[in-house]
Amino acid sequence: MVGVHWKKTQQICFCFGFGFRRRQELELEEEELEGKCRKQKQETETTTITMMDFSSRIQIIPIISTFVFFLLLVSTLFPAVSARQFEDFGRLNQTFRPGEEAKKMRLIRTHLLKINKPSVKSIQSPDGDVMECVLIHQQPAFDHPKLKGTKPMDPPERPNGYHHAGMELENYQLWSLSGESCPEGTIPIRRTTEQDILRANSLQRFGRKIRKPMRIDFSNDGHEHAIAFASGDQYYGAKASINVWDPKVAGQSEFSLSQLWVISGSFTDDLNTIEAGWQVSPELYGDNYPRFFTYWTSDAYQATGCYDLLCSGFVQTNNKIAIGAAISPTSSYNGGQFDISILIWKDPKHGNWWLEFGSGVIVGYWPASLFTHLRDYASMVQFGGEVVNTQPSGSHTSTEMGSGHFSVEGFRKASYVRNMQVVDWDNSLIPPSNLQVTTDNPNCYDITGGINSVWGNYIYYGGPGKNPRCP
């Protein structure tokens, strides 16, 4: 356990003459180990003398007497061995769990040292987060073997046809409400704690999505979607404004998100994705705030990629946006509506995928070297919502998607994504020509698409999850 240091030894005991050998690996405190070794030494010396004496006698006494003596000796020695055995097994049960916990905590602390880089300033957020201002060249990205020794790139020009939409917010992250910011030459990184890692099922899973077979028909894998998608062309980016809500999430291992996906490769082991949006994830963040997040993978969520800056890969270049930070304010039912604009586009010159968030703030980029298929272009883009349904108590989850209301309720009640665009081969933002909508469980979460002169291509989507039509 925390603060307790254990030392490991091997205790090997023998009963000479009978070939009986038992070996136990115990984790004992240092003082207890010393006392036990003295006791074992005395027992071993006594047993050895007894056995030597017995060995000399067995050569001169009749065989019947030998057999009788053997039985007497067994009846004398084995109960004592058995008793010590049970005592040691009990001790093993007592020390095994603390030992495993100590090992687990050592691994967690080692991982924390790897991702929590030294900072020049710490900023306390109203929601309890701590933002560390880390020198830009010391961020986790440059631990990646393909990025070691490189420097952050300068941002490219934005795509042709780019312009800001309305309803943008200047202060949309809780940590920035304090009025403090990170100095130039640093980036804000949300501090990861032991509790953050302990909420995950394993250290290997922390910061990563569960691998799932991702298909257009969204086979029943526990993840449910309501999305608009475009495919059948070469895409070099996507842009949209995404309505922000704070949906209720039923369990710690579930989440609810709204995002855009940039996808290439097959929906098997070589899937490449870049993702950005907002999500409520109690397991990842420890609360129910909607948070700005990013994700990437180049092997279908197996061994590469992670959320935010929880592994090496994404290179952040901005000192005003914290990936993983809570978004504020949020939309309210039949009240004020707030959305965030997200743009992902491929630099035509260097091939890196850049990210813009909110009011034209360039956050950073995913280097082209991280990917296989996305080194060239994307074959699909998606917009919309996703939840995890763990089917608690054998029924559908009550985790909400979007606002928690169906698309038919429309503006100020249902969640939306508006001004959906894609980036073409000429680095121009254009409306998607073949946009389609789909949902894998319309009785739980649905979607409706449309187009007008103000919002361009848009969708309303979401739902409450469990309800009379979705038992």
C-alpha cells in the first residue's frame, strides 16, 4: 500500500531424508524476515541432527524396528510441518495483496513521471483540475520515437473558404476563468493523478479507447452512434460547429460524446482515425463535466494513440487551450445554446493534420509520420454522437446522447451539429456532396439531417437512452 516498503525474499524449507521440499515466495517486512530466518536456521539445524542420528541407527537395527521408528518419526514431524504450512499460507494471503498493491502503485507512479512533465507554472481550475505550464519542447509528443529531436512546426494557412461562424465564445474553458494563463513558450497540460489511472481497469487501458470493430452499420459492440457521414471521395479535413451539453452518464465505465471523425483504412486492424469534440467521461476525468478532447489511432485502437496528451503523438503549439479541460458554459433545454467550432485539415506542404478549436485558435497537429493511410488522405468523415451502453442490470443504459432529447424536438431542445464541411484536394472547404445519416438504435438515439442557407448541412441527433421504446 502507499507509503509501505516491502522486500522480497525466497524462503526454501527442506525435510532431509524424505525428499519433501516446499518453496514459498513471501513478501515480508525487513525485521520480520530477519526473525523468521533465525527461527528457520534453528529448526533446520535441529532437523539435520535428528536425521543424521536416525540415518546412523537405521544401518544397525532390524528392518521392522526401522519401519516402526519411521512411522513414529513421520507422526512427530509432519504435524509440525503441516501447522507451519498453514501458518505460512495465512501469511501469504495477508502479504500477497499489499505486495501486489505496492507493485501496482510503483508502476502508476513511474507512468505519472512519464506523462506529467516538469512545469514552470501551475494553475488551479475551479473544477479541481490543475493545469501545468510545460515548456513546449518538453511535452509528451517528443517522447515518440519518430518525433525525438524534432521541433514544433509552424501552422500552415487555413483552407480556402474558411470563415468564422457566429455563436463563438472567447472564454469556453473553466480553467481560463481564473484570468491566469500559461507563459509564451509553454503549453497547458492537465495534470494526471493516481486516482485518474486507478479508475481505469488497467494501466494499459488508461487513456485509450476499448478496441471495437468499427463499421458503418455499427454492429452491437456496446458503442451506439447517431452520425452523419460522407464517403467515396478523398478528404483532406473536416469542419463543423458542435452544440455543447452536459448529458447524464449512467455509469463510470460509460461515456457520452459529440465529435467529428477523420478516417482512413479498413475497419479492421489498420484503421486510422483522428477525432475531436467534447465528451463526458467519468472514468477518464473523474467527473461529469463536458470536456474538449482529442483522440488518434493508426491500428484500430489496439496499441497506438490515446486521448488528449496522455501519450506521445499530438504536438500542441498553443498556450491558451488545454486539451481535456472542462468546457463552460453549456447549452440548456429551451434556453441558451452554445457550440464550439472544430476544424481539422491536412497541411498540403508537410502532410501534418492540424487542429483548430473555438474562435480560430490553432491548437497543434498530428504528425503525418504517426499514420499509415492518413499520410495520404481520409476516405471518410463523420459527425455526430456516440455513447457506451454496458447494459446495466440487463437493460439498455440511461446514458444520454447530446441533450438527452430526440432530434424531432429541434432547436434549443435537441443537440445539433451545423455547418458541416469537408476539405477537398485543393485545400478548399466545401459542403459534403454525399452526406448520409444513420443510427444503430433509433428507439434510443435518433438523427435527422437538413440543409439551409444559414446552417448549411446540419443534423439534430441524440436521445435519452432507456425509455419505453428502448427497454
